[in-house]
Amino acid sequence: MLIYTSVFVGSVFIAQRVLRYVSENLLTIDNPYYWPVSIFGPRFPSLRDLAVAAAVTAAFFLFCRVLEVKRFNILLSIVFGVILIAGLNFIHGLDVGYYAPIAGDARTGPLIPYTLDGQEYFHDALSITDPVDFFRRYNEIQPTLHMHGHTHPPGAVLTFYVLTKLFRDPAIIAFVIMILATIPTIFFSYRVLRTELSEETARYMAFLLVLLPAVQIYYLASLDALIVALLTGVLYLFCFRKGYKSAAGAIVLLTASFLLTFVSLFILPVLVGFDLIVKRSIKRSLIVVGGMVGVHVLFYLLMGYDAWHSFRNASLHENPNGFMLFVDPVNYLFTRVEDVSEILFFFGPFLLVLMIRGFRTKFQLRPLAELRQRPLLVLTVLACTSLLGMYAVGAWRTGETARACAHIYPYLLFPVGYYLEDGEVGSSGRLQLAALVFLQSVGMQIFGTYHW
């Protein structure tokens, strides 16, 4: 463990120093000061912060003890996961931990909860007087929105409009988002894992997912948490359920995800590839993807919302000068590396090693017929390929991928599940791995502040 940690931290530190030297002396590149984390500020904890962290850590070990006895009951995993996320974010206090992610301004720091001056979805939502008219005229309104709203479909701002009408208080909205995201993320992840792994391993892996730094840091208040929940639900209903009811459910969740973000394009190659490789048919892909497209056509015909126009608008806002590879090839290369590195940094050294081991033992260039017997492995390959493809075409102009691409983490955990299953890891091994992952989250929360 010490060796893995030292190599991991040392590699990050060396890469950070090299890139900082390059950006300051050799090339003008978009290089975050605390590479690979894009938007980050160091902090020095107070005694109060350390006391909160100690209390939450003690609760974590108690929860693990209870879960071992209860064989990682999914309902308990959800309850404990919610408590841990809420507790770790409370290290920052209510203002920074709960209010700022919803109603703050990452550019200047202060809370501006009930004015239109902020940059968050919340502030755009405050200007809505008629949500139906907002949806109808979204293609006209989109360029006038703040940075986040401008690059998303109308559902992003409308979600905060509904939450603001229901709860008003930004801290309550943050907590509600976390609950609405955590429940389906754990449940659907467990159901997916259960298709190949034992009951106990699947339950444990679902709980392990919620301990990841990306979940512990970004699931409170982040729209991306809801997107992860929706896309995980789509994955389960599409790949592992049969019948038209599950296909209809997948269409509903997929459509909802596309109303929140264009990042949902990520899952389309995964679904089609799974259909072709494992099912040896594209019938279900045509039904689900076609159904989602059909709903958007109805939106256009009945309401006037043009999703394609909105996507083009968002893409132009992200890359106003055109394809980054042609316009700025040096930054294109360095930011692609940054995008991948931030995901792996938040994944951590221990899970990364286990993922590589699990993947290596199961893959080994097996014939396609044998790979079909390992659908979770197929999904990992498809998901990583799809995400790398999106990076290749210039998506995520610069970093923020541990939050914006958090949907990749369930796939990265599939090989870890294989490894734990084959290694017949006992209760002590499970506790050790969970503790290492969670303590990374604790350390990152204590010594850092994260914005978006």
C-alpha cells in the first residue's frame, strides 16, 4: 500500500512540476496550477474541520461494521452513503459546503443566493417566470444564460427552477440533489453488478462506488450526479432487462438525461456496441435510441425546442474557434492528457491497481465468443472507448472530468469486482479497501476546496 501510494503521489507531483515548468518557460498551454485537478483551491483545516472529519471517519468504520453483519444491505448502503457525503461536505461548513455549490460564484467566492449575478443554474432559474415559455424559446434564450446553462439543454436550468420553487433554500436543494442521485446510483449499480458477481460482492461494490472521491466531493449539489444516476439506470434497463416495459423505461431515462446534458452522447456507442457484441442484434438499440430521438422530434414539432440547434450552440460556446486539434494542437494534446489524468487521480492508486489486475485476468485477448460471457468487461471496454472518443473530438475543453465524466466510474469498478470475486476477498480485505478509498476522500476534502 505504501509503495502504491508513494508511486502514485510521486508520479502526480513530478508530472505537475514538469507541466508547470513547461507552461511557465517553454509553451503557452492551458495548464491548471494544481494539475490534474482543474478547479481547486488548497485549504488549511481548522480544529473544527478536523473534528468533523474525525467524527465522519469514525462513523464510516461503524457503518462498515454494520454493513458486514447485514451483508451490505442496499437500503443501509444508501442511508450510510448519504450520511457520509453530507458529513464530509460539512467539513467546509454550511456556506462553502452546501450553499456555495448551488448559489455561489466560483469566480469570486462570495455567496449571492438571491440575485441574478451568479454563474450557476440556480441564478438562471431565478429569472424564469414561465417554464413552458422558457422551454419553447430555449434556442433563443440559451445564448443569454450564464456559463453553465449556456452549454446545456433546457432541462438543466428547469431542474433548478423546480427545486427552487419547491425548496427555495440553496442548502436544502443541495441535499435533495444528493439524495435523488445517490439512491438510483447505488441501486442500479448493484443490479448491474449482480448480473455477473455474487450477491455479497455486488452489494459491496455498490457501496464502494459511493466512497469514491468524485462521489463524496461532487454528489452534493452537482447536476452531474443526477446525470450519473440517469445513465446508470439506462445501462441497467437496456442491457440487463428484457421486454418493452424496460425499453420504455430506458427511453424515458435516456430522454431525461439528454434534456440535462449533451454529455449523454457518451452512452450511445456503449448501448449499440453492447447490442452488437453481446446480443448480436441492434433491434433494442434502434428501439431505445430511436425512441429518444422521436421524443425530441415531438419536442420540436409541438414546442419548438430544437435539440440539434442547442447542441451546436453549446459546442460553439465551448470551442468558438473550431476544432481544437486544428486551431490549437498543443493545448489539445495537453488538455486530453489532463482529462484522463483527473479521472484517474480521483479514482486513486488502490482501485487503479485492482482495476488493471481484474481487467488483465479477464481480458487476455480472448475470442469474441468468450468475451460475450463477460458482459461487464465488454461494457468497461466500450465505455472507456466511447469516453476517449469524445476526448478525441475535443469534448471537455479543459479538465473538470472527475465531475463532468463521473458516469465512467461504475464502469471502471467492474474489473475491480471481478478481481475481488476471483480473489475471494474476506471481510478484512473489504474493510481495508473501503477504508483506503474513503480516507483518500477525507484527505481531499480536508485539504482542498473544489468549484465548478
